[in-house]
Amino acid sequence: RSGEMAKLTQLIDNEVFRAYATYTTIVLLKMMLMSLITAYFRITRKAFVNPEDTASFGKGENAKKYLRTDPDVERVRRGHLNDLENIVPFLGIGLLYALSGPELYTALLHFRIFTGARITHTFAYLIPLPQPSRGLSWAAGYAVTISMAYKVLKTALYL
């Protein structure tokens, strides 16, 4: 068993895996930042969903007016939800892809396009940029994940 563990710890020596780890960390940090941006918008717009969150703004009926939705908060939340819907599949499929033995150049291209697309998508959502910028950035990231999934299935097809 110790031999198996040694093989797992040697993954970090694999350039493609290191690239995957790098770009995965970037998109995960970007996704975590969306939580902070949501909190910022909730506080600055005074729009909360939980009664206990309104305590610093008053009590009783006065605090109830802060239990509301706000279009800016909802926009950030939709961007965050879109991250969850797209980054989570990238994590799993990207890992399998990294382990399937792709060329470093091709893997970097996949990881960089995905990361750039997700960052662009966030800016397109938050600024907001005119369409089709958000749609195209979403499609680019989605296409990268599908491309990696195809490569994994082509490499290790056990259907």
C-alpha cells in the first residue's frame, strides 16, 4: 500500500496535473469571491433574506423592510449560481482529463480558455456587458468542458 501512496504523491510532478491544480485554484477562488461580492451587495443595498441579518438595522417592523430582494443582489447570485453549474463539472472532468495523459500544450489551452471564459463571464454579469458577451463566454467555457469530456471518453472508453 505504501507504493500506491507514493504514486499518488508524485502527481504534483506531472506538469499537466500542476496546470490543472493552478487553473482549478484560480476558478475556485473566483467562485469564492462571488460570495463576498454577494455579501457586499446585500450590505450596501440593505437587502437580506434572514431576519437575524437585519438586527443591526433595527427591530420589529423597522427591520422587516430589509427582508427583501434586490435586483443587484439577485444578479450577483445568478452569476454565482452559474459558476456552480459550470465550475463543478470542470473540476471533475478536468481532473479526469489531466489524468488521461493529454499533451501539456493542449491541456494548458483547455484550462486557460475555461478560466478566461469564467472570468469574462463574471465581468459580463457584474458590469453588465451587452449580450452576446455573457453568452459567448459561457459557451466557450462549456465547450472546453465538453472537449475534455470527449477526450476522456475517447482515451478510456469502457462503455
